[in-house]
Amino acid sequence: CLAIAIRLKTFLGEWFLDTNHGLPYLTHIFGKKLNERYLRTLIAQEVKAVVGVADLQNLAIDLSENERAIVINFNAILTNQTRITINQTIGV
């Protein structure tokens, strides 16, 4: 789903019309020692904020060795009960 991909790829503060929109990749994710629960919560909140998404399942997160990229995999359950698989890589 394109809306989910856009939501996951938007860095916090990137969109000038709403600087609270996006994930804090540069300040809280890349190059930091992460609390996995915190990261999972951030991603789940972003995905569930997409119109038409009811839930997400099987969330898997993998940081690259140099911590400058993250791979996010999960199943999104849409409000019409359709299940889609999302695999996104975000990096700087």
C-alpha cells in the first residue's frame, strides 16, 4: 500500500506543512542504541495512523550493521479484512 510506504519513509520534520509528521530516524533511530520496544511502538503508531489500516501483525525490524539503514517487515490488516505484506528499507 503506497500510503503505508510513504508514512514509513517520511522523516520527522521533513514535511513543511506538519513538522510533527514522520518518524524520528535521524534523532532517535539511526546511529543510536535502540530500545526495540520503543521502535516497534513508533512504527506501529505510524502504520495504524494510515486511513484504512486496522492492525498490523508479525512486525520484524532489522537494523543494518552500521545502523544507517533499517528494514521493516509486517502484515497490515486493512479495514476490509484484506492482508498485505509490507517490506520497506529506509536508510540515509
